[in-house]
Amino acid sequence: MGLVSRALHTRWFVRSPIRLYRSGLGFLLGDRMLMLTHRGRTSGEPRYVVLEVSDRPAPDRIVVVAGLGPRSQWFRNIQADPRVLVSIGRRRDVRARAAVMSPDDGAAMLARYAAEHPGSWNALQPVVAEWAEPLARERGLDDSLRVVPVVELRLELD
């Protein structure tokens, strides 16, 4: 497990930006990060995760990636209830609906991301590969990016 993977598996580290967002200071992280508020699939309680914005195809569309795989709690929760709130930049708690992209569309988006952000991709690709490559082999796929969950958030802008 590499350094980036260890950091992303360290709970206190990945949860620390949530305090910034909840105190109204999320804008300090810019538009490349967002806080997603979703509901626990069994508890129904609000849950929070800070994610990197992978793409912004339109003002009311944001794409994020479940870089730690389909077993990520936030990903499983949005599959159970796609109604979420998004805080990004100076916008707080914007209603949105999450939709999982098709494997082909997700792989194409990841390829664009790798080309546009090579430094970030070089750090994150080994983390994604840890679970994606075995899952792709298990499913008999040649392209491990086709198993990476990619989610489009459709904002309800006023």
C-alpha cells in the first residue's frame, strides 16, 4: 500500500476537511473539492464526505469518482438514496441528484481526467488500481477503468 493509499485509508485525515465545510469555510478548498451530504442507507442519518471534482461538464453538473471502489460507504448510500446536498466553493447545501454513469462513460471521463490532470492521476491511479484491477480480472474485463464507479451530481440551481 503506497503513501497516498495509506493517507486515503486514514479516517481522521480524510474526514478533517468536513469541519471546514460545516463551519462555512469550504471555499478555502476551492472548486476542485466538494462536500457531499448523503443519508445513511440503514440509519437515515446525514453523512458527509469530501470528494475531488473530476469534471464539470456544465454549470449544473459535477462528476466525482469513488476512487476507493464500489464498497465506499458514500457510494453505497447514494445508490440507496440519490438525493444529496452539495457544498462547493461559496455554495452550501445545494440540492442535487446523484446518478452512476455507465462503465463506458465513466472510463472515458477517467481517461480525460488522466490527460488533463497527470500529476493528480499519477498519485491516485495506484490507489484505484489496488481494487479495480482485481475486480476487472474477476469480471473478465481488459479495462480496469470500466469498473471504477463514476457519479454525476445534477444540481438543482435556482
